[in-house]
Amino acid sequence: MSWKEMACVVRRVRFVKLALKAQQSMAQLCRIFRFSRKSGYKWKERFEQEGLSGLRNRVRRPHRSPGQTSAKWLSRIRRLRRRHRSWGSRKLAARLGRLYPQETAPCARAVGKWLRRMKLNRHAPRRRPGGPYVSRSGLTVPKRSNQVWTVDFKGWFRTQDGRRVEPLTVRDLFSRFLLGVVLLPDQSWRPTRRIFMRLFRQNGYPEIIRVDNGGPFGSKGPAGLSRLSAWWTALAIRVEFIAPGHPEQNGAHEQMHRVLKAETTRPTSRHLRAQQRRTLRWVRIYNQVPPHEGLGQRLPAEVYQPNRLSKKRTVALNYPREMVVRRVRSNGEIKWRGRKRFLGEAFVGYAVGLKPLSEGKYAVYFAQLLIGELWERDKGGVRPARYARRF
């Protein structure tokens, strides 16, 4: 008997003893002990019939429950669940109805209730706590060459010998100059990085690279960065992502893709070398022959000015003194206060800065970019920064 129930029983015993003495009326005693008269007569009658045990609380469970699932059905639910562990309550209830058509099977809600009671339900994975929201910068309108490069992969196609081709296209937005169209076998980031190393040597470094959110440019990691876009950021190039599902924000690049497809892939060439030669001829014509209305009928080759005098950049991430610097290991983790915290594979080999915000809470920066928050009370990794949905 709990202490709360014992206190109630003691109060009822005192009430019954005074009621049996009949020195006060039942109404007066009920007012003193704050019982209704119906309850007062009930406790007196129970004491007279059962003694002290009658003053204890009785089980409130109904004597009869016609809608209760029988032990037979519980056994069937358990057996069927162990046979089909991935099924939900609706599928299990429908299957029970087919297996036992002569009986009234329990509904899906009852099956789900008993699965939870028997601890046989499917546990949804715990949602990872979200990190800070960061706002996307507006799309930059270029005023000079090499201020904004637009980059994308045109849709893949196959040459006549069956070889798959993924064209990588890079274009200067201000001059409309096509910096390169390279036919790659896939969209992996390492070959794409080698192409950009060559373009940087030939043309210098842009201030901004505008891309979509797909691979290898973007990812679902902190701040949407991938291995490739993290490398650009480490080289002091700002990565400008267009809004998800809005290719019109890179509309000039998409229009160039339509012309490229119409004039170089209908039909495709016999093999990869022939297709590459055909594409290079088209790039020269695109840059040097047709004038562009947006350039005042000038040629892209006349407007574009490469920045070949720019020095070769090396990755050098420097952080203010108030930040604690940690290097990201090969598995995407950093070590903090004796514990490993996962940050992301995009930052492998780079240094990140941790800026104290409050007790046990730190903002994580990669270069000048906020990529997440580290909470000491969390058992998992860093809470990744997310872009606010405002377009």
C-alpha cells in the first residue's frame, strides 16, 4: 500500500469510528471529513461488511470487457509479427483477416496498441538535432570578367560505341565566354577538381562559382558543402548555390546547354575522341563567331579578360585567436574534450575553428563560413548548419 493510499485509509477509519458512535449526524461528519454523504454511507457500510479491508481502494478495472483482444489473438499477432518484422499494423491486421476469415479479426489500431505493449513495434530513428540556420546570399550580378563562373554538368549521353559521357561545362557569366567543356566518364569530384586546377592556371581564380545543389558540387552535409565546394572555399572562392529546384536561376547556363546538345549530340559521334574534337570546335565557334545581343553584339572572346597574373593560391585557413582550431581527421571527425565528434567528409584534412557562444556551446567555422554548432551535452556529432528556406 502506498503512503498516499494509507493516508486515505486512516482518514476513513477515523470517519467510520465517529459514525458508529452516532454522536454526530452523518451530514456533520461528512462536512468535517469533506466526504459526500453518498461516500460517507458507502464507507460505513463497507466497514460493517468487510472490516478494515473494506476501506481500501478497490480495483477499478471493469469486470467484463467485451472488446478486449483475447489471448488467442495476441498469440497470433505475436507469431505473425515475428514472421514479418517489417510489416506495420495495417498490413498485419489485413493479413489476420485473410488467415482467419470466419472470425472477427482485431482492427489495425488494436494491433498497433498490442505491438507497443509487447514491445514489438518498429522504433522510428531518433531525429538528429538541427543546427543553426544560415541565409543564402542573393545571386551576384557580375560587373567584370572572372567575378562569377557558372558551372554545371549537362545531362549525360552515350557515343555510338556505347560509352557514357558526362559533359562538364564552365562559363564566365559576365562575358558569356565558355571556359571549357570537358567530357568526363562520371561526376566524381577528383577528376572534376583536376579540370578546375587546369582552368585556374590558364585563367586565374574567380571570386564566385555558381552551382546547383547536386553532386559533386553540393551535398546534404553542413552548409551544403561537398569535397569539391569545400576545396573552392578553402581557396577563398565563394560558392553560390542556386535555390533547390530552381534551374532558372542559372538560366543563361541552361540555355547554353540546349545549344550544345542541339549542335554536338544530334547525332552523337562514333567514339569519345571524335566527340571531344567535335565539342572543342563548337566551343571555339561559340566564343569567336556569333555575336551576343547581351554584349552589344560583341563576341565573348573580345569581352573576356583572363587574370593570368594572379598568383597560385594554396589552402591556408587562418582563424582569430579567440577560436579553438581542430583538424578534421580522415573519417570526418574532430576530437574535442577527449571525445570524437563527426563533422563531415567534405572537410577531411582541413582545419576548422570553434568559437565559444555560451557554456558548453560552440559555433563551428570553416574559413569564414558557419557550418554548424557543437554542443558538449550531445553524444553525437556537430549539429550541421542548414540553409533557410526563403526563396
